[in-house]
Amino acid sequence: MARIDAFLKLGTQQGCSDVHLAVGVPPMLRMHGDLLPIKFRDLRAVELEGYIAEILTRSQTEHFATGQDLDFSYVSAEGGRFRVNVYRKETGIGATFRSIPADVPTLEKLQLPPIVTKLCDFHQGMVLVTGSTGTGKSTTLAAMIDHLNSTRKLNIISLEDPIEFVHPSKMSQVIQRELGTHIPSFAEGVRAAMREDPDVILVGELRDAETISMAMTAAETGHLVLGTLHTTGAVKTIDRIIDALPVEEREQTKSFLAQSLLAVVTQVLIKTADAHGRRAICEVLVMTKAIAKLIQTEQTHQIPSQLQMGRDLGMQLLDQALLAAINARTIDPDDAYNYASEKRAFQKFVTDTSMLPKLEATGPVAAPARPAAGSSG
């Protein structure tokens, strides 16, 4: 048993999402969004290097020795599965272990908007799940793949970095391929997948122009493509895709988005009302003729008004979703306030008043005193 497994077991027992190990500080656990140290000494460089060396393969050790970061999956002796990133910093090495549940959560358990389930019924087009790092994008996509795997007879090809949730084939065949192990890049993975009779292609991250272009081609040629971007809103997602591709392809890209983009789901993780967990709250864009026209005429700044009025189609702004969850008393209003765009509407729900902006004095300003009669100027 690797020595590092003791820290991972502790983190799993505590229900944490991540275990952080770095030289110069004690091990830390990410608990419901907060980073907390455990009662242990500061880790020394030689000590942590020894811990990490015990779980690396020879090829991983050689790769890390070249100065590059490592991304891989690790299964501990206790059976826990983790997504691992090993890196170097000023004082030595560090590693982050993201805990991956043994069972793939269902869309219902994640309490995602019903429209997310409906998006799995499409046979062609692109669905993007976006958000900053650590907002549960991989978990949402895993739940979508599990839904497809459980309800339809498909060939599903999942390209990941690294493989996180393991999907045993149910009604569908699920083929999981890992970046660096089975494919050299996401773009090459998509190119190969299109020769493997796919129905659904999951692209772990649309991180460069070539991958975005290949994913667009796959979506246009009769496949359902699921992917992620590190963007924090529907409008930013669309602008990011347009800006990522060469200028000469701008019109073609706008045409693709208008015709083949099915939806953008942007999520954040908000603490639950009882502070014992976090829940995904989503902004949702569903493509309509009106939104397609705004994209083609480069008026994406008007899209939020379409989201606000599109509740019947499953659309919602993030602020709308946050307010609904606050009124349902399912999330912490203080945490929601931090993520809201128009914070004024959330101020009346905040319990920690120190978070609110300080009000400046608004009373009449006293006029300067006049000099006394007969005094010199």
C-alpha cells in the first residue's frame, strides 16, 4: 500500500472533493468549497517526492523528469479513484487528487434542470457544458453519458484527460480513450473517432482551434458531440469559439453555431443551505431562431434577454436560477450572492451583512463657514 493512500483514505472518509499535497504546508482537504489543513506536519520535499514516486509508472516518472506536469488517474489500495495532477512550484513539487465517486451520479441526483435530460435525446449537433475549473463539468457530462448508456443503443466514444468515471457498457457500447495513453491529442482523437462508427463523441476539453474545428465537423456530419470549455457564461462561450478560429473562418463558424449548436449549459457549484454539500446551479442557452440570428449578425450581447424570456424552452440566466434556488431554500444565499451578476437583487437574502457594500453618507454637506465681519481675507 502506497503511503499516500492514508491521506486519500482520510479525505474520502471526510467526504472531501480534493486532497492537496505540497511542500512546505500540511496536507489540505477541499471540504464543500473551503480548503482546510489536516493535523499533520508541513511536508518536506524529499518526503513528498517519495510519496509521489510510489504511485508513478516508469513512463510517468520519465515524463515528469522532463519538467512537465502530470495528469493521470489513480486507484488507491482502498479502492478510491482519483484524478491526479502533479506539478512543480518554487518550494518543490505538489499534487492535487480529485476524488471520483465509484458510481456515476444520475442527472436526477445532480438536480440539474430537466432540459439537460432532453438534450440527450438529440441525434446530431453540439452540446457544451462550461464553467471554471472545479465546477463539476466532468460530473455533469458523466451523468449525461450514463443516461445515454442506460436508455439508447449507441456507440459512445469518450475522449478524456484523464479518464475519470468508468462507464461499463449497458444498452450502449462506451469506449473511453485517454489523452497521452490512447490518443496524442483531442483533435486526433476526434479525427479517429469519426472513423469508428460513433453515434456520440465526448470531447473532454475544446482547448484549441484544431479541436474545436474537428468537433464542429463531427457535429455537422451526423453525430452528437458533447464537450467542455472553461468559459463562465453562454455569451462568453459563443464569443470564445468565434474568436478561437481563424478570421477567414469567422462566417463559417457563426453559421455552424447558428445551425448545429444545440445548447450551452454553464454551471457553478453553490453551497447547500445546510452547508453539508454543494449543488450545481446552471445558466442554460437553447438555440432558437432568434438567438441564431443574433449570432450571425454579431449581436451576442443581446442573448441574455433571450435567456431571460426563454423559460418555457428551458432557458435561464444564472441569476434567475440562483434566485429560484434561494427561494426554494436549497442553497446558501451568502454563497449565491458571490456568484450573482446583478447583486442588488440578492442583498435582501444575505445573512452575513459584512459582505454587502458599505453605504456612503448621503446627508447634506455643510456649507463652508463665512469669515466674520471685519476680518481680513
